[in-house]
Amino acid sequence: MMKKKLKIAVTGGIGSGKSTVCDFIKSEGFPVIYADDISKEILSSEKSIQKKIIKEFGEESFIDDKPNVEFLSEKVFSDPQKVKKINSILHPPAIEKIKKLCEKFLQQNNIVFVEAALIYEADMEELFDYILLVAAPEQDRINRTMKSKGLDHSEVVKRIKNQLPEEKKKKLADFVIENNGSLEELKLKINFVLLILKSMIK
């Protein structure tokens, strides 16, 4: 009898700690696909996508064929309509690439994880067997993002407002990890979820 193969999405709002969770999962020997890295790779390498973004947001969107992240962040993330527009350009090729990478990893592994912030916003739920949400108190998320991205308070709050509210995501997710304590506590919670997932593939 063939073992069940699982595709698990790891999602969470900006500053929730989903990258920390995924890095730990990776250190435990599981393959992790980072949707953000795929989007950056598409932005940097696919000319047809670059043309669409330049047409929509202007020549300043790229410098020497590299995405002008600072410009795009200022121009796009403060406006929900522009967020929708850039996502409509980037998500289709990114989703195709994620599908192919999942298939590739599942040839050698029983579980693959995909870290992606906008699982619900991009209607990607159907791609996965289970969705794991990393949740955290809003003030912690704001503080972490200000520190990691060098953004001011109002900019972080704008970005949070552009994402689906965490309470709604909690109702939709299959697993929720509350990132509201120490790193050791977080690791214990992750290990508990991994234990459940591993029991599903036996």
C-alpha cells in the first residue's frame, strides 16, 4: 500500500513568524518551498512579467532588470487595488511553479511544505491537503516587521490591513500555531503538528 503524500501550506500575516516556523521545519529534514523566493525569481527572470509590471506601475519598477523593491513596496503595498493588480500578474506563474516543485519533492518525500503569506487571498487553498496558520498578537507582528523590514508603524499597519484578518484565517485553517511565547515553546508546538502530520502518512 502506497503511503499518503501530503502538501501542507504554512501561512500567516506579516510578522507572524511563519518564516521562523518554516526554517525549523526545514531543519527537521522536511522540504520547504518559499513562495516569496519564487515570486522574486519570476520578477527577476521572466521578461513577459516584467513588461506587464512596467506597463502597470512604471519604468521605475526595475533597475537593470532587477525589481526595485523599495519603489514597488511604496507604490503597491499601501493601495489594496494595486496589491490585487500585482498579485494577478505574479500569482498565476508562481502557482504553476509551486505545483511543479511540489510534484518534484513528493517523488522523494511524503510531506512537502509551502510557505506563502497569501494562501486565502490568492485562492490557493485547493492546492493543499492541509493549511497551517501561524498566528501572533498584532503588536508583536508590528514590532517584528518594523525591526526586520525597517518600516515605520503606519506602513506596517497598512500592510496588515491589506491582508485577510487573522481571526478569519483561524476559522479557515486546519492547524493553528500561536506564536505568543518563547522560541522553545514555538518549537514544541511545531513538533506537535509534525507528529500529527507524520501519523497521517503511515
